[in-house]
Amino acid sequence: MARWWTGRWWALPLAVLLVSGIGFVAVYWVGVLTIRGQVVENRALGASDFLDRPDGLLSFVSIGTIALSLGILVLIGLASGRYRGIVRATGVVVVSNALAQVLKYEVLSRPAYLDDSSANTLPSGHAVAYASVLLGLIIVVPVALRTVAAIGSAAVLGVVVVQLLAYGWHRASDVLAGILLVMGTAALSQLLYSDRGREPGPARGRPALRALMIVSVLLVVAIIAIGIVATVDRSIATTHVLLLSGQMLCVAGVSVASVITVLLQRSGTGVVVASGRLAGARR
């Protein structure tokens, strides 16, 4: 008698949810609640070109454009027949953006360790807006286009996070916290409403995803190397080096987030057990 064998499909989404939550708290603690963290990030801001108005991709963020983007995601999901994906993507966009505003303005605060009156800016609303829509795109597109969507999302998000720091709109901790928030929401949506056994298909684009992960690892290694050199010779830790390091770290974060979103969708694939033999999809 055939039956659905789900295995431990929930392991990856649960792990991503826990790591995202712990990472969010850690980023907030180090970047906002410690004097050293505030000093380093404020020094990095010294190399930013402060703009009163958003420029580039940042100028497109508004409630209206988020709603329009969500409508486009729904249409893509309907066209590809990914009805559960529509629910998950909608949840990611709505919940993560709403939660970001509540956390930033109602829950979290920024201690004035450095005698400044800066308001709390963590998590970055712009980072959350772009990440939720672009990672939502990965969720609703057909399986064959998922890797392409992941690479495209990583590229666009990479530009966004670089601009956020370069224009002085946010610190690296704000951006990383925003990405972690969206990742956690995506993992939670997969736990609550997965595609178990509903979407068979072969795994595709693995080399491209590996390349994206390798880029992320290389960026992190480069940041660690800069940190080691800077501890030996503090003259290396200029404002521009700190800004560049923050941008590299954020780009690594969005690359990892794109790959993990693809893997989360694969974790929901069910496997059929018939006559004691595994028959079914793997992707």
C-alpha cells in the first residue's frame, strides 16, 4: 500500500528559522547594544555619501510598490500553478515588512553610548522590502527558473545593500538583521505550508548555486583577513575599509539568503514509498 514518506523535511526549515532568530539577536546585540559595535559602524558611516533622498534602486521602495510587487508575485504563482507558493510568498512579504516596522519602532531601541541622538534603524525597512519580494519571487517561480531567480535576486539585493551603506541610509547591522528577518519568515512559511509531495522535479542549477555560496565564503574570508590585519595595524581600519567590509558582509548575506531560499523549497518535496521501494521526486 502506497503512502507518503516525508522524512525529516522540517529539519532544514526549522534549522534556518532558529539560526535566523539567533543571528538576528546576535547582530542587534553586537552592532547596537555594545559600545565597540556602535563605534565601528559609526566610523564606517564616515565614508558614506549621505543623501537626503533615496537614489537608485532605493527610490522604488514604498507601500505602493510593495503592494504592486506582491500582486506580480501572485500572478506569477498563478501562471506557474504554484498555489501554495503564493500563500508562502504573500506571508513572507506581508509578515516580514510588518514585523520589521514593529521591531524597529516599537520593540528595539538604540542606547546613546556615543552621545548621539540617533534613533534605532534596525532592521532596515528597505532591505526587508527588497529581500521579501525577491525571495518571494524564488518561491513562486517554476522549478526550472528557480536558480535563475536566485542568482538574479542575489544580484539585485547585492546592489541594494551596497547602496544602503554607501548612501549612509543604514549600517551593516541594520541590513543583516533585515535579511535574517526575511530568511526566518521564509523558513517559517515553509514549516507551516510546505509543498510536501506536491511538486516533483529534478534538481537543477546546482553548480550555479555552489558558485554563489563560494562567492559568499570568499567574501567572508576576505573580511576576516581584513580584520586580522587591522588588529595588527590599526591604521588599516580606515572609514573606507570599514565601509567596504560592511558592504562585502551584506553582499555575502544576500547571496546565502538566495541559496537557502532555493533549498527551503526543495526541502518540501515529498517522496512516495510504494511496495517497500522509494519512488518519487528529488530535486
